[in-house]
Amino acid sequence: MSININRANNDPYYRYKMPRIIAKVEGKGNGIKTVIVNMTEIAKSLQRPPSYPTKYFGCELGAQTQLDSKNDRYIVNGSHDGSKLQEILDGFIKKFVLCPECENPETDLSVDSRKEKIKTSCLACGYHGLIDLRHKLSTFILKYPPNSESTKKGKGKKGRNEKKAASKTSAGTTSIDNAPVNVSINTSVNGHSDRDDWSADTSEAAVKERMENLSAAAKGLTLSDDLERSEKERLDIFYTYAEKLKKENKIIGKENNIFAEAERLDVPEKATLILCELLFNADFISQIKLYRQLFVRFVGDRKYAKKCQRYLMNGFEILVGKSYPQELMSKVTQILHTLYDQDYVEEESLLHWYTKLSKKYISKEVGAEIRQKAEPFIKWLKEAEEESAEEEDDIVYSNEVPEEKKVEEDDNDIDIDNI
């Protein structure tokens, strides 16, 4: 039976579900223990390693836990009722799963071991913050982060020690906070493994396979050598990734995955420029509506919104001024109107684009021509009241030149008034 992940939400149509805990008491006397039969399924619903909620039970109940991922057995010492464990799990979900801002469970955890910080980020609303470290589980997470960092190869004495420790951990039982824990990192069944039980195989083929099998949330946590590459190389990797999805007709429905890959490569802002060139052509206007969900995932993220929108406008200029000038130059007003109407770009970013003529991607002459075509829309944008936005289909654009607005120059931008 499935229940709401956030049980405080009583909406029967709530989309985020998880299995109800199935607890089985085994043994007698001092050897009595409670096996959580379906912990792996619960953990997958929460997008957390099953060791985390199991260890949380141990912290809350003052009991030792046994974590045996190889045999899929997660045990809390003592006799515990399933309904009681379910209530305790609610506490784990509130502290380590739900976004503190939108209460959505689409969150990532990442660990900065050097600074002893656990970061959480929400794929739904864009929230970024820190986990409160006062709970005992935080110590466990810092030591065993979601990305299985202990399997990474190190350099020098520290690296050798980490590798040695990882080898010991994968070989058998270790003790964490005086609790015996069976940690098996290198476990697989028929060549496949859970995302928190990765193989130590670091070959390019193995890494590629694991990356393709990761969820959008897990990808955001993945550490790889890609971050050591130049920005151009990372942008090329992102382009290849998105191009493959396009060829397979999988762009629609993979919006969160694409955004997570851009974040993993640390190129979310310029990703909108790449996606413009990859997905749009002479049929620009209809494609804006088709890919709305994908682009809104980028431009609507509070952390990256402004830069994403500015690179989006650079992509717009390339399409209109360089790639398809004959087909699109005469449709500048309609394209801008659709971009604005479909929430690709906000008024502030549009006005900034209009008053700053960039010479980085197209010539200043072509940029000036595009802005001349955009004048009617910009004039309306400056003068229109908020309620008129709902009646945009009835608006007739005038051909009057908009009021001039001067801005400061920078290295790559030209004041349009000086042309």
C-alpha cells in the first residue's frame, strides 16, 4: 500500500508516494531484532540511500543498526512496531528529504566533508540551503555521503589512506558510532546495482553506464573528472548529451535530467544558449511552446534566472541574425512576444537586452537591425499595464520609435544609442 511521502499532506492526488513500512520481528531475548523488509523500496521513493533512514531509526530509538546492502537487509535491534517506525520515518523525511521552502521531496543532498557541511537543493523550486548538523545522523552522512565518495581514487598519502579505508569498508563489517554496520559498496546483481551501492569500477564505460542509469537528483550529486575540464569542454559534453536525447526524441519528459546534467557540469547559465541552437530552427515560434517546460526549468531557477535569460537572448539573436535571418528577421516582434508570453524571459531581461547591444555573437549591424524590428514590442512592454498582459492577442503594435534609454558600456556590449 502506498502512502504520501509527506503525510501532513492529505491530498489523495498527491503525486509523491512511498510504500508503507513492513517490519518483521525476529529472534528472542537479547537477540531480538526488527527487519525492515521493504527499506530499499522506501529509500528509492525518497531518493536516499537505505542506510540513512535505517541509521535514523537507530539514533531515535537508541538502538544499534545493521546495514547489509549485499543481502538487502536493514535491521534495528529490539522489537519495534511498524506504525511506530512509520512515525519516526516522518521525522527523517521532514529533516532530510522535504524542501524547507516548498515541502517538495525532489531534493538532493551533497556533502562538503572538508567544511563539514551537508547541502540540500530542491529541483522543484530551486532552494539551496544547509542541513542542521545537530542530529546524530548528520555525522553518519558526513562520513558516508550519498555519492559514495570513499570509492574515489586519491593521490598521495591521504589518497592512499582513503583507498585503504574504502577497501576495508567494502570487505566487511565496520563500526560507526559504536554500532556494527555491514557496508558493501561493491555489490551488483546481473551487472546492475543500486545508486548507493556503486561498483569501484572507474573505467570510462562503467562511469558512462552508471551516469545513464542515475536519476536527475542523483546526477546532481555525482562527482566526476568532468569538472576538471575547461568550460568549453564541459559545454561540448552537455551539447552531446542533449543532442543524443533530441535524436532519440526524449527531450520532452527529461527536463529535470537535462537541468541536472547542466548543473553537474557547472554550465546551467550557458546551457540555454546551447539548447536554443540545438532545438530551435526556422519554425521558432511553434517550438517555443513545445519546449516551454524545459526552458522554464532553467530560466525559472532563482539561482541562475538572470544569466540564463541573458544567454537565452543571445541564442535568440544567433537564430534570427545568423542561422535563419530570411525566415525569422521579419518575425522578431512575434518571437519576442511568444518568449515573453511563455515565461522564457522576464521584462527586466528583455529591456536589458534591448538597451545593450552585444557584439560577441553577431555583428553590431545585425544586432541593431534586430532591435529595430523589436521596437514596437519594446514600446508596448514599457507602457503596458499588468492586466493588459492577459489580453496580448488583441494588442496592435504601433510603429513609433520607443523612448531612448542610455546605459553604460562594458567590454562586449555597445550602447545602442551610439550606433
